[in-house]
Amino acid sequence: QVQLVESGGGLVQAGASLRLSCAASGRTFSSYVMGWFRQAPGKEREFVAAISWIGGNTYYADSAEGRFTISRDNVKSTVYLQMNSLKPGDTAVYYCAIDRDRSFTFSVRWKDYDYWGQGTQVTVSS
């Protein structure tokens, strides 16, 4: 099995920055995609960003483009989400996930991801 553990969430004011981390352990795959999703109360889980583990290609939702940066550390098996210029609308629980069926293409559908972390809360006050 695969375990994903997120960290780095918190309460910040609008305009601040946060860096989320997601450490992976357990079963490994030769190549896969790791993604970040978020879910606000009463809303659907939505795609934020994704990165290919081999090559480091990235893909962003429009809401994240230009403000968020996804990166990975292959040695530490960790993916990061640097979030800058945070807005109250970014408030949500943030989840990392693995799509084991893709290597260099990206899905924005949460149902296509196979393994999930427990989530970390990000709250942005105005």
C-alpha cells in the first residue's frame, strides 16, 4: 500500500504564503503523477496542480496558475505546493494524491487518483 501524509497547513491572512508538503511511503511505482486537490465545505473536490514524478512536468488549475508552484523531491519522495498571495477563496482542506495510471499526462478528475492523504486544513482570513 501507499501512504501519503500532508503537512504545512494553517491559518494565515490574505496575501500570505504557505508551503504544503506531502510525504509518500510504502509501495513505489516506476512512474506516476502526484496531484494536489482541495475541498471547501459544501463544494466538490477540485484539482489544484499536478506533477509527473519522472521529468517534473507540471499542470495547474486556472485558479492556481501564477500563484502556486508544485515541485517534488525524488530522494525524499515528497511533493510540495508553494502557495503565494493567498486569498480567502483558497480556504479548504488540501489533499495530495497519486495517479498510478499516468506518467506524463494529467487528469483533473479526483476519481482518477488512486491513493490519497488525510488532508491538511488551509484557512485564509480577510
